[in-house]
Amino acid sequence: MPDSDLLSVEVTVIDERTALVAVRGELDTDTGTALHHQLANQLAHGRRYLVLDLREVPFMDSSGLNVIIRAHNDTRQVGGSVHLAAVSPTVRRLLDLTGISFTTPVRDTPEEALFELAAASLPEPTPPS
């Protein structure tokens, strides 16, 4: 089985601007390119808010971190953001050690990240006249 088959990426389009990307498998040198292509495809289709559900990613190396950093930079260029959700303790430690968790929001669940995005995009209430 080729290494690229070890990574599974499932995209759920939430709305025209937002995608939930569920990643399953190890995120490393052999699989990082596949995830990068999936994320770039979402940006090409106008989704500038990406929530990465990493609950089924038991291992991530520097290549996986690079994919997240690149997605963070790419979404910021179009006024969007990347949110990470449901990371394992091992991956969380790596995110904390490298400082990524300080620049990219990490939430306990994808639903929490999606709720935060929805709340942030609500228009400000208009004061009564």
C-alpha cells in the first residue's frame, strides 16, 4: 500500500466560506503533501475558514507542522483563518512546543471551532436610534 493511502481527508463544506476538514492517519513527510493539496483546493474554491479536525491524527512531524503553518499563512492572505480541533495530547504538546498553538486557535471539538467562527462573523448589532 502506498504511503499516501495512509492518510484520509474528508471535507465537509459548511458554507461558501467555511470547510471542516477531518484528517485521519499520520501526518508526516509522506502524507503532508496530500493534505496540503486538499487545503489548497478548498482555498481555490473560496473557503477561507478551515477547521482541521485532528482527532484521528496520532502522529505529526515537522512536515505536518509545515502544512498547518502554510495553511495559516494562506488563509490569512485572503482574510481567513485556520482552527485546529480535537488534537491528541501528543500532537497538542508538539503544537505548544513549536508555538503554533499561540498563533492558530486550538479547540476541544470541531463544533466549538465552528461555533466560534460563526459567532465572529455575525454583524455587530445596530444600536437603537
